[in-house]
Amino acid sequence: MTTFDEREQSFENKFSHDQELEFRIGARRNKLLGLWAAQLLGIHGSDAEGYAKTLAELGTDKMHEDSVVARVLHDFKTRGIDMSEHRLRRHITELTHSARQQLMTEA
């Protein structure tokens, strides 16, 4: 294998690792969001875990983040909880940082 091939393989491995890490961060963030939202919605115990799991399964990329936001905002509106999309997205950004820190300390 040439040096170029080794470098190419190294870049491919890093890309794959980074993609997996971003997926895990997104899934953790969605779970944290689900637990937070469940608390505000008055959902507790295993039902809260189930709600968080549902959000985590909606996906983690930008397109799916919009689905998660829409779902949570709908659930809040249904229960009469005042929450703007801006505030919710700001909280999601904070949870993304928390999820990243959690995963980095676990590694």
C-alpha cells in the first residue's frame, strides 16, 4: 500500500468515525430532549422513557431535527404549554453540547 493509499484510508476512517459520533450525539440529544419535554408535559417513569425513545427514533440529521421540533411543539400546544420554536431550538442547541460532553467523557 502506498503512502497516498494509507492517507486516503486514514481520511475515510476519520470520516466514518465522525459520522458515527455525530449520529450518537444526535440520538443522545433527542433522548435528553424527550426526557425534558416529558417532564414539562407531566409524563413520568416508563412513559417518559418511551416518549424520549420515540423522539430519539425520529432521527438525528437536520431534516429529522425539524420533525422532532414539530412533534414537541405540537405536544406542548396540545397540553397548553407556551413554547416558541426559537426557545425550543435554543434548548436543543444546549442539549447538543451536553450530549457531546457526555459522550466524550464516556469514551
